[in-house]
Amino acid sequence: GIAATAKHFPGHGDTDTDSHLALPVVRSSRSRLDSVELVPFRAAIAARVAAVMSAHIALPAIGEATTPATLAPQVLTGLLRDTLQFTGVVFTDALTMEAVGKGYPVERSAVLAVQAGADVLLKPTSATAAIDAVVAAVERGDITPDRVEQSVRRLLELKVRTGVSTARYADLDSLRAIVGAPAHWVVARRIAAEAVTCLRNPPGGKDGIPLTPGVSARVVSYAPDAELMAGRAFEAELRTLRPDVSVTRISPRTAKEALQAISAALRPGDVVVVTTHVRTIEGVGRFAIAPQVASWIDELASTRPVIVIASGNPYVIRQFPHVSSYLVTYGIDPSLEQAAARILVGSGQARATGVAPISLPGLFSRGDGGACTTPSP
């Protein structure tokens, strides 16, 4: 009953601009698109994915340098429909995003998206204006009735495929037995435990991961103010396993003087554990740790053992290359945080068995992992 959606087509990975704020331009050649960006989409289409969502990116190799893929027939029809033979539903990304919104009024973007090949116009700034504009375009002959019928048929087929056509409403009383059922949590926790990856640790694990019993540890949890729950599951699990561990929370607004006060309070044998909760937040455009915090972490790592547990963005080690231990979870989620806490303490059989699916030249490579496993004598 679930319709999976592959996004964002034709590939949003190789961008350095937040498309909520501006239009990214991907200058990949057609050969690179074929060998890199389009590979997962081909696999998803072969697996009969129900829908594909477009990216608000300009792609000069296929379309124009100033036109978002969402509004480009060469991308949504020429590439996705004709070349990749996708027959499912095409969603636009949100039409409120500035990559589209800055250059196109909603009436224009709605019509262009339909002409490009989109079936669903997601989150226009005014639904009424978008509908009226499409109706007017049909009446003018800019969009044919047959083009509209194609989208209607795809949406009806999707409703049949997911069962919505015969069961329009969910039984609210049954949701608790389906959503978040105990069996699902077991799977989630197993996936989390197997995902956590150790990319750096001192030889033999001294003053690293897992924490040596009896060694004093000071945890500093870094998260933006809006991430109210970030780190909470980690802290709760850690306090259960090591009640003696103290936790200090900091944010991007924490001043240099407050950070220095944390350093001054450390004892000579303390191991510092820094958890970083950094991820892409819509419209914020920040993917890194605040400069004064990153500098403090790196300076601290040059004088004592520092363990960094990176939740969300695994690339933050670029900002503090001197850390002695580096554990990544790839996401901000209670199951991942709990798994990281167990691995940090070495609780039971908890070990970091994940391998990196990505590379960061000079720091780690795809396939790396297992640095926290102490070699057998």
C-alpha cells in the first residue's frame, strides 16, 4: 500500500547550493550523468518504482543553464520518459522553493511543469492560481487535453496499484498495530546497529572507542537550536550505561568564551566525546558546524583524546582533522543514537560493523570501517 518515490531526478548530489534558496547548476557531462547520477534511477525504474520527483537544478548538458529540470521537457520527457522509459507518476519538487520561485511566478511554473512532463504540481504558492493557469493553458491550446489525460490515467493507475481506489480511508484503530509495530522497531534497531561506522580510532583503542572502564568521559552535544530532540536518545542511553558521564549541550550560537570554559573545567585524564547533529534543514542552507565550535574541537583534539560521533553529515571531520576517534551514524534518529551510545561504551556485543558508502579524499574512503575493532593479539 505504499508508493515509493525516487528523487530528485536527474540527480541532486553534485550541488553546492541549497535549492530552497537559489538555483543550483550541475555541470556534469552527459557521460558522467550516464555513469553516476542516472545509475540509481535506472535501478529504481527497473524495480518498478511508482513515482519520480524532479530536482530544481539546471543541467546544461541536457537543458539550459538557467532552466530548472522541473520545467525542462528535455529532462522530464526526453530523458526520464523517452530514454529511461519511466511510465509512472512524475512529481515536481515543491514549487515554493526559490530555485523555481525566484524566476517564475506560480502561474508560469505550473504551466511549464505540465508542459515538461510533470503529473503532480507539488506545493505551489497558490493552488487556485496554479489550477486556473493550467485550465487557461488548455483553453488556449498551449497544453493539449490529451496531455492532461495522460497524467490523470497515471494517477488513477497509481491509486489502483496502492489500493486507494477500493479502500479510500485508513482504519485509525488499526494504525498502532501497523505503524511503529514492535516488529518494525526490531528491524529499525538492527539496521541502525549495522550502519554505524568507525572510521578512526587510536591503535589498540586506548582512550578511544570503546571507552575504557573507569576512564572519565565528558560529553559535549552540539545541535542547532531547532533540533530539540537531537542527542536526547544518545544521552538517555549513555546515562543508563554510564551514569557517571556528564553531558553539556552547545549550539551554533555558543560563544568562544563558553567553549573555553568547558576546556578549563576538564581534568587531565578526561576523554572528551563530542556528538554533532548536523543535517540539511529546508531553507537554512547550513551543512557545517559553526566555525568557532569546529576550531574549538580541533584545538582540543591537539591536546587530549577527543571522540567525535557525527550524526547526520558524515563529512564534518574536515573541520577538525585532529580528532583521534571518529564514529559516523549518517542520520539523526533515536535508533541510531542508541546504537552509537552502546558502541561508545562497548555494551554487550555492540560493535561498529558498518562501512562507509562514500569517500572524503584524504580522510576516509568508500568501504572503510572497522577502526574501532581491537585486533586480536
